[in-house]
Amino acid sequence: MKKNLLVMSVALSSLFISASASAAEEVVTWSCSESKQFKTTSTGTTERVRLTWDAQTYDLDRQTSLPGSLRYKNMNSGHDLVVLGNKAMLFNIKAGVRLADFCQTPEMKAGKLPHLFAGTEPFVPN
């Protein structure tokens, strides 16, 4: 009986911890021109974002960018997300193509900054 109780409490604790971790992740859908879309998932830091594009998931690392913009890249896959105040563009730098243009989150459509800017300032060159 004690063993079953212990197993059940460990299982419930694991479920609670994983539910808390999932709740902290925010998935945002970006709508783009030509009816394209992708999703980003916050990873708990502004230094990395998870991109879901064309049923594939990629981790993109934050890069130094121009003032007023954010840039996230995955050098292995070539995915490059450039975020400005009013739109974003998704490129594949390995293939040399723009995958999606004029992408916005619902908050951007309402005139607010994209969620990726929350709690951070865009890079400013020295």
C-alpha cells in the first residue's frame, strides 16, 4: 500500500511539473502574406526561440542585429527569422530564399510590439 502511494505521488508530481513547464511556454502563430504561417514557442529565455515551419521544428538562437530589430538563426538548417516592430520575415539563408514575408502576430496586428521584444531591448551596436 505504501509503495503504491509513493508511486502515485511521484507520478502526480511529475505530471504537475511537466504541466507547469508547458504552461510557461507560449506558442504564437504568425500570419504572413500569401496565406503562409509559422509558429514560435518561447523557450523561457529571449536568447532562443523554437520555430515550427512546414511541420518541422527548429531551435533558433538570437543574433546581433540592427537597432530596432531582432534576429534568430539556426545555422544548421539555414532558417533566419528577422523581426521588426511591425512585421517579420522568414528566410532560408542556405537556400537563399525568403520563405515568408510580412508576418504578424495578433498583437502586432493590434499595433503592439511582437512578443519576442517582451522583457528585452533589441541589440544596439556599440
